[in-house]
Amino acid sequence: MTDTQTIGRRPPLDETGLDLLFRNARSYNRWLPVPISDDDIRKIHELAKLGPTSTNSNPARFIWARSSDAKEKLAACVMEPNKPKVLGASVVVIIGFDTEFHRNFDYLMNFAPDKYRGYYESNAQLRYDTAFRNSSLQGAYLMMAARSLGYDCGPMSGFDHTAMDTAFFAGTSVRTNFLCCIGQGSQELLMPRNPRYAFEQVNQIV
């Protein structure tokens, strides 16, 4: 069989795409009243789910708080300065992580489920670390997916983990990682971008 793959770098995103995802993207604190539909939410997830995770673990679990009741319930779990962010966003995603993700390897790693399930079965700390790390990646993929579709994001910590887990994940093996507001950001209260490190300050090429 002949390998017809062309050797060389794939074409990069154009400047508009890079601006959308990175250079002009900000973490918003206030939101315009623009609705997000079920279809919009599905489109974000369909892109985000394609990002890689360790052993295809896919530990992230997402709750999309869009209704007023759901956002009020969520706002009760966050620190006071974060309440307006939550209540004003079109939707707030709770990015959780399933500490028992390995139970799904019959589906996720169906070519050798027992092998990969056994790798995690007896090591709770490894499962927790893997779930937390990879759900963090998946949350970042979700933000990039949302930005690529024209939405703004406002990721946040600043909440009571016990209250959040009790309110949204009670009786499950899922724990809260972080939150992300999604919608159309308002310029109200948007601060200038804070400094970032120069390459030489934080990089080594060895």
C-alpha cells in the first residue's frame, strides 16, 4: 500500500482565527442577553469532545446551567463577587470529573478494556489525578470550541466545592473541577489584559 500523505506542515489558521481564539479573546465578567440554544450547546460539545485525553479516559462531565432556576442554584454555591457573572451569562457550564471513569472502558477502549480498566482499578490516587488533569484539558478544549464558534468565555473558580458537589453531583462519583460562563461578553467591567510572560522568562529549549 502506498502512503500518499504529503510531508509538511498543515496550513495554519489565518490571522482572524488566531485573533478569535487567542489574541482578542478575553475572560468576561458581564454578559449581554443573547440566548444559547440546545443546538448551540451540542455544537460546542461536538468539537470539544475530539480533544485528546489520557487512555481516552474522557473523565469530564458537563452540566449546562441555562435556566434561571439552575443558575440561581449554582449562584448559591459561588463566592459573592461571582454571583453576577453566573446569573448574567447565557449558560454556565459546570466542568466535573468522574473519578470512576475507568468503568467505561468497554466503550472507550473497546479493543482492550480489561487491560486499561486493570491499570486504574486498584489505584484511587491515579484515578483521581488522571480524572482531574484530563477534565481540566477537556474544559480548556470546551472554551476553545466555544470561542471558535463565536462565543465568549468566563472561566472561574471561586466556589464552595462541597456545596457544588452536593447540589449537582450528589450520589455520584463526579466532582466539580471549575465553571465556565459562555455567551456574548459585555465590555462592562472588562479590565485591560494583565501581563503575560515573555518567552525567555518561562521557556527552555533543550
